[in-house]
Amino acid sequence: MISSSQHRQAGVATHFQIQQNVSRTMSSIEISELVGSRHDSVKRTIERLAERGAIQLPPLVVVKNHLRQVIEQFQVCKRDSFVVVAQLSPEFTARLVDRWQELEEQIAKPAFDYAAALSDPRTLLALLTENVTKVVALEADNTELTKENHLLEVKVEQDAPKVAFHDMVAVSHKTYNAAQAAKVIGTGRTRLLQFLRQKGWVTRNNEPYQAKIEAGLLDVKLGTFEHPIDGTIPTCSTLITGKGLTKLQAMWQSRDEDLLK
């Protein structure tokens, strides 16, 4: 298939590329452009036809578009492309025939005359310009990739304490009362309980909601104490699980980051 970028290049250099790169397959992207359908719809149609045995499932190729976005596209043979277009939009079959004719005519054209091209200063300039452009683009890609790798390394280093904390606490069967959890997170018991109320984890009386208990974030400890006048009084203490503590720490850190903005 001839990409749109090849059509846009000027001079004999483009003619040379056409001669060398024309394929006897057509991409699912080009089919979608011909019939005016979404590319994902064309891909699903190809997959359904292959499942029914109407066509062979074509190879899937990964390419980058002009925006450097990675796209998966099928490379469909001539016969199967007609079946696909007939399924999608029969009225566009004539357009597909014209496109295949263009491709086959390009293949049938005489081979590129290297000797004549190398003796033409305009051709040499076009080839040189194109190669320089490719080298510059490749160097830009390498620079960007180096920056991305560096950022990933920095992030891994920064996240290491968080990962270690999560691995240690999330799998722990230990529970924490509000004071203990507040100390781990780096705040006070009163502020943590206020935060839990705001986030809908506990009631106004600091008792855990059932949904948070069922989610494994909180637990409850029931007990009693002897009041000198009222006698035995039941008590309910909210406990925070290891899973709940890791989630709370992330929520608290997000809260701090929002305050700094």
C-alpha cells in the first residue's frame, strides 16, 4: 500500500518510493478511507468474515501514523478486499476496483532508472533531502525515547518507598486503630477521623459503614466498659485494615497534592 506521506513527497524520489514499496495487499485503514467507515468497524467486519470462513484472517501489522500513534491494521489480499467492501458498502466496489487498478499500474511501470537519476541534480537533491529528514526524525525519536526512559527511572526510584509500603501493609492481617493509622500516614487522630467522615467511611459517631467493612477496608471491634453510674455500656471501635491503610495513604497524599496546587 502507498501511504499518504509518500503521495505528498515531491519529485523523482517519490516516484522511486512508489516503485519499490507497492504491495499486493491493501490495509484495513485504506479500505476504511475508501468506503468512509470507521477503521475499528472495518477490522470487526474482517474478523467476522474470517470467523465465518468467507475470507482468510489477514496478518495484523503494527504501524505508526504521522502523529506517532501506534495503529494495528490488517493487510488484506485483493480477493478478500472485495468481499470486505461488499459487506461494508456494496456501492463502493467500483472505487475499490479503481484503487486496485492504480496499484497494479504502478507495479507495471518501468523500473527506476538509477543511472539517469544519479545524473540529475534535482533527483540527487530530492533523495538527499529525504534521507536527511529521516535521519533528523530518527534522532528526535531517540532523544525522546531517552527522555522517557530517564523519567521512568526517576519515577521508579520515587515510587519505591510507596511500593515497599504497599507490599508490606496491603497483605498484612494486622488492623490499626485511628491513632495508629494516623501516625503511619503522618497526621493526627482527630484530623484522620474528620477525613474519614468526609469521605464517607465512618458515621458522625466514628463508626464504620457496613459497605467499607464488606470491602475489606475497615473492621469493627465491639466491647463494653463499666460506667460507675450507668453500669455496663457497649462500645464500638473502628479499626483500619492493611488494605484500608494503603488506600487511605494514597487518598491522603492526593489531598496534600491538591492543597499545594
